[in-house]
Amino acid sequence: MVSLDYILVPAGLFVLGIYHIWLLITVLHNPIRTVIGLNAYTREQWVFSLMTDPLKNGVLIVQTLRNNIMASTLLSTAAITLCSVIVVFVSSESSSNSTVSVHLAYSYTPTLLSIKYLCIMICFLVAFLCNMQSTRYCAHVSFLGTVPTWKNKTGFIEYVAATLNRGYYFWALGLRAFYLSVPLFLWIFGPIPMFLSCCVMSVMLYFLDTTSSFAQIIHTQLFKEDEARTNDVESISQPLNNSEHENFQLRDPLLTRSG
């Protein structure tokens, strides 16, 4: 049984790794095909629509981000609690020399069992750190999103949208760490359940991470409409900026005095 660990466990991790490499490439080059890419664009449009009038929409921004902060805090608390439970369980097993875990793990050596528990604990620690970073970015956006700005000042709004998406990327990484902990937990009961869970999870994640053709067509049309709307706003804002600059030059006594 121990010899299967050297074959099935790397094979299962290889299946998950290949799937996530494909997902990363698809998100970078064809984001409309993935849920992550569509959600990122939707959050960007959400920021643009609400920050055009932050005095009116500031409460909605703060309440929405507060809900996400609470969710990230809950997951980070669950992750660090599970890490503590694993540490207590391993220490009690080593002190009592119990045979229950050895029986469940098909008479594995204590060293291999310690490696399994360590891998599970690393997953939960990564999930804890990622969710804490997500909380950090969402808290930062709650301040940036209420700063008064104008629709033609797109640079600052793009920075706020990028910061918000960065927080949700950490949220996604924290969830992936929780997902990875499931096959590692089943590894305690043998390499075969671990390999099967990796294959099943890859198939399930494919259907959860990809979008249908109908959703792609709808969002493609929305992308085109938003781009046309943004171009219209930029074309209108440029002459307004020029006229404001000319009026400022006429009103400024220093400039008129130097002229």
C-alpha cells in the first residue's frame, strides 16, 4: 500500500496541477470563457457605476464590502481553527501512541502520517493567509470607494477596481486551498481515495469555472456596449477639460499678469 503512495498521490496532484495551469492560461488569454474573468469585469463595472456618485452610493459600497469582509473573516477563522485541531490531534496521538489512526491509515508509518497531517495543515494555513489578504484589500477599497471623484477621471477608478479584483483573487486562492485539503484529507484513508477525489474534483471544478456559450454571447454584447459608452464619455470629457483649462487661465491673476 505504501508503494501506491509514490504513484497515485503524485498522479492526483498532477491532474489538479494541469487543470489549474489550463485555468490560469484561459483566464489570462480568454477571460470571458471563465467565471473568474467575467466576475472580474463585472466588479470593475460595479466600481465604475457606483463611484460616479460616491456621496449617494457610498453606503451601498461599504455594506457590500462589509459582507465580503465578514465572509473572508469566517473562512480565515475556520482555517486557523482547523490548523489548531490538527496540531492538538497530532500531539495527542504521539503522546498516547494510539493505534486508531494507524488502523484507519492502513498501517502507515508515523513519519508518513506526519507528512499527511503537515500537508493538510499547510493548505489551511495558505487558506488563512489568502483570506486575510482578501480582507485587507476589501477594507482598503471601502475607504477608496467613498472618495469623491468624477466619471472622466478613470485612472483612480481603475486603481480601485484593480484593488478590489486583487482582493477577490486572494479569496479564490483561499477557496482553492480549501478544495485541495479534501483530497489530502482522504489521503489518510489511502492513496486510491485521494487519486479518485482529485479526478472527480477536477471535473467538478471545470463545470464550476467555465461559462456557457449563452453567457459568453450576453457578456460580449455588454462589453461592446460599455466600450462604446466609455469612448463617448472620453470624447465628451476632452473638450470639457480643454474649456475648463482655458477658463482657469483667464481667471488666474498670476497667469494674466505673466502674460
